Amino acid sequence: MSDANSALVNWSAFAQAREELGAGFVRILGYFQEDGVKSVDAIEEAMRAKNAAALVRPAHTLKGEARQFGASPLAQVAEMIEMIARDCVESREEPDAALPYVVRLRDLFENTMSALQREASPLVARRPTPAAAPVFGRRAASSFGRAS
């Protein structure tokens, strides 16, 4: 795991999500990717149209889903877009202040998804937990049932 990946994802939150979602984890991560692409597209389209109201829902959705998987920087950018958009809806202004966040969003989303998918891959070596069974071919630490 590189430093760049560590900056994109809170791996403790990711591990917790993996544990809580169990067998459905990879499927739900796939839904996050599909929904995220749609949200990023909708945010960019709303920004081009200078439509603050249309920014709110996809930014809110992206924020929540990103947090679920520990993608904190992505969630923070989506939250800023959402907050700016909500303020603009109330003040009836164009969401120009959201532009720097929207510009960063697609690359941040794609880099985050790459890191999440790399870590979710069944081919990635996992560190065994202390309670994990011994590795095939190695003797168990305990000699339960054997005379010493």
C-alpha cells in the first residue's frame, strides 16, 4: 500500500466495511463504482449548467457512499460541493464557488476507486489476523492434544 493510497483511503474504515458487509462486500463496492460514475457525471453536468439544485443529490450520495468505504478525501470534496450547492440554492446564486472542487472530483474518484479495487482484489495478499488459522504447511503454534 503506497503513501498515495493511504492518503486516499482510511484503511481501518475500509476493513470495517469489508467485515460488516461480508460476502456482499465486492458486489456493494461495484455498486459504489457504478453510482459514483453516475454521481460524478451528474455533478459535472450540473456545474456546466450552473444548476446548484442539481448538484445537491449526487454530491450527497457520493459523500455517503465514499464514507462507507473509508474514502475520506473523496467524501470531503463531495461534501464541500453539497454544502456550497445548498447555500447557493438558498441564496439563489450560481454555484461558482464549487468549481474548484468539481474540477478535482473525477480524478479523485478514479484514483480512489483504483485503490479500493486493488485492495478488494482476492489476489491481494492479506495480513493474517492473530486468530487466523496457521498457513498451510506450517505447524500450528499450539500443541493441543500432544504430549510435549
